[in-house]
Amino acid sequence: MSQMDVNEVLAQMRVLQGQAQKKPGESEPTTDFSDLLKNSIETVNETQQQAGNLAKAFESGESEASLAEVMVSLQKASVSFQAMVQVRNKLVEAYKDIMNMQM
């Protein structure tokens, strides 16, 4: 084993030891679902804005970015937006299922 491998194994052992020493009642800090959703939407928005700005800069010749970098950036923005749309669709579907439940 190399020195790096040994350090990685030791780090993993320390993490596992810390997890094993936790009491059963203790849990990881929880994050609010609304905060998580808000952060995800903001991240998608930032990705789209960066891609748009990079594309505009490329079109006007202000950027030294290559066409490939611009296209990859635009595709990342598109994929992240499509993923967010799918999450929204699943949330709406789950909401409808809950609202249609008989009490």
C-alpha cells in the first residue's frame, strides 16, 4: 500500500469510528425541505445565467471560451433545468395523490 492509500484508509476508519460512537438517539442535523428546494432552484438559475452570459460573450467575441465550452455550459444548464422540471412534476403528482386520499 502506498502512503496515500494508508491515509485514505485511516481517514475512513476515523469516520466510521465517529459514527459508531454516536448514541442511538443522536442524528445528523436535518435540513428543511423548503431550504433544500430553494437552494436547488437557485443553483439551476445560476447555471442558466452563467451559460447565457458565456454564450453572449462568445457571440460578441468578448470571451476567450471555445465553442465546445459554450456548448457544454449550455447543455449543463439544459440538463439541470430538465431535472428540476422532473422534480416539480413528481412533487405535483405526489401532492395530487395526497389530496385524493380518503381519510
